[in-house]
Amino acid sequence: MAFFEHSFTVSRPTSVVWEFLSDVNNIARCTPPEAKIDILEAPGSIAVGERFRFRVRAFGQSREALHEIVEVTPGSVFVENQVEGPAKSWVHRHAVESLGDSDSRVLDQIEFEPPGGLAGLLVTETVIRKGLERVFAHREREMTRLLTEM
């Protein structure tokens, strides 16, 4: 399994950042336009067993995926696991850590395995990692902007 990690600091209390991340639609708002995430089904809350379905544009194709929330520590962590989707496997850990009264660290950790077959010849670990670097650099800028406007 390949591993990707991205973190940044934002000048907002952890409770505000958690509330923002707990709305799957906000993740879509922070994704670059070229990735074009459309939330098709969103959970009412971040809870173990909740699922969300979305369509994402990646590597020139629009693909549908279904993820399930498999772990939650309220106020600090939730983990989503790909049930259906383009990768062979995909586990995404979202975390928020307090850095004092008004600062928080946002941490994303993704374990993934590229698709198999012919798609895996083109969509390699390196290609996925470069795509994630672009997406999360954009997400950091947008989340910071949106959170400071709250």
C-alpha cells in the first residue's frame, strides 16, 4: 500500500474546523475545479457506517465512488474507506488537532493501492501521488480561505 500525507495549520479553533470537515459537501467545495467532485449522496452526520456516494473527475475520466465511514473520534478524527471506486483500495484519515485556543492542524493521511489491469499501467502510484499533491495544495488554500471567512 502506498501512503500520502498532507497537513497544514489554520488559525481557527478545532471545533470550527471539525464542524467544517464534518460536512462532506465542504470537502467538495475545497476540491480543484478540474477534479470536479459532485456529491450524489451525503450522510446526515459523520458516524460509523454512514456512506456517501460521489462522482470525481480524475485522470481524464469521470468516475463514481462509494465511501463508508469506518472510524470516528468526535471532534478530532474520521476515517473513510472506499467500498466502490476507481482505486484497488483507498483509506482516508481526516484529523484535526488543537494547537492552542485558536489554531488547529488539519491532517489528511491516505493509504491507497492503484487500480489493477490496464488502468493500473497508466494510473500508477506516482501519478496518483502527484494528483494528490495538487488536490491537497488547492484544498489547503480553499479551506484556509473559507474557514477564515467563518
